[in-house]
Amino acid sequence: MDIEQKQVELIDHFVKQASALNGPALSPLIAEATSNPNLFAFSEILSVPNVLELEGTEYSVYLDVLRLFAHGTWSDYKSNTGQLPHLVPDQVLKLKQLTVLTLAETNKVLPYDQLMLELDVVNVRELEDFLINECMYAGIVRGKLDQLRRCFEVQFAAGRDLRPGQLGNMIKTLSDWLTTSDNLLHTIQEKIKWADTMSEIDKKHRKDVEERVEDVKKSLSIKADIDFRGHEEIYSEPGGVMDYEEDRGGRPKR
């Protein structure tokens, strides 16, 4: 089963569970969801009315945890440890995996120094082990570890939940891309039309040249035929060349 199918099934499971629970009963469910090694999307759970009702209550901190895993990073957690509950090791691992996905959204070449800082990793060996064992083997990223340049070249990264306001930016980006594509397509079509026109002009010019060549060949052939016949007539006239030579020598040639 691929990662996308696992996501769909897990999301469906947790949404159904959250819809049947209220208040403090949602706390262990949120902890379970944010610890699950195969779940990396949380917006559907966040949109469950029972979960949203935690806002403003004494249990709102669990809503904040869910929002952290939907949109935040390990650095965000460290900046708000006083307002958030302690994370268990599985949650820490999950949040660091999600941090890599966030970094890969904006940069496909991630320097080791930046990754070590964002993930609280102390050396390159530990970082590379994390990227290989916890990210690439998990199927959430694919890429190349470049030890010489000390960077991770991202070839693929799973998408995270959309942050508030991000959908509008994505729609604008796609709209701009569509406009650019339409303009490019129009330009290509104009170039094709121009090429077709030039091809027709070239064909006509080539045909004209070939016709002129044929006309010249015919003219030369007719002229050569006329000249040949003229010489033939001269040599075949009675008293022609022979008589001339007899007149010059006073006697015929033997």
C-alpha cells in the first residue's frame, strides 16, 4: 500500500473517531494521530466541529498541538514549549519529518548546516541517517545526499496541509502560470503559421527556379539543334568544301 492510500485510510479513521468524541476525550486521539508514523496530514481532523469546539476551553492546548502538526515546525515548537504540552518521542520524530517537508517547499537544495540547525542535529552522520531512515525510507521525500557540497538535493517531497491564506496564493500562482502558458502557446502557434508561410514561399520559389532552368535547357537544346543542322547543311552543299579547295590549288586533291 502506498503512502497516499495510507493517508486516506488514516484520515478517514481519525475523522470518524473525532466526530464521536468531545472535550477531554479528544486529547488521547490527537496524541495518537500526531504520533502515527504514517500520517502527515491533519487539516481534515482540524475541520471536525467537535475538535474546533476545543477553542477557548481548558482543552484548547490540544487544538494548538494539532495546528502545530498541520502547519508548524520543530522550531515553532521550541519557541512555544511553555504553552504546549510535552511531546513524546514519536511526536518529536513526526514534527522533525514535517519540518523537512516545510523546508523542501521553498528550496530544492537544502544545506546541511540549515538542516542541522532546524532539526537540532549535532553532526552530519546523524543528519544523513535521519534523512535516509526517517524521511526517504518513509516515502515522504526523495533526493540525493551530496557530502562534497554538504547539502540534500530534493527531487520529491510530499505536500503539507495548506496554511491559512496559502490557498489564495496557490490559486494566483496557478492562474499566472496558466496565463503564461496561454501566451507561450499563442507564440508557438504564430511561429508555426510563419514557418508554414515561409515553407510555401520557398516551395513556390523553388518551383519557379526549376521552371526557369527547364526553359533555359529547352532554349539551349533548340539552339544547339539549329547550329548542328546549319553545319550539316554547309558540309552537304554541292561544290562546297571540295570545290573551294580545288579553286585554291588549281587542281583537285587526290
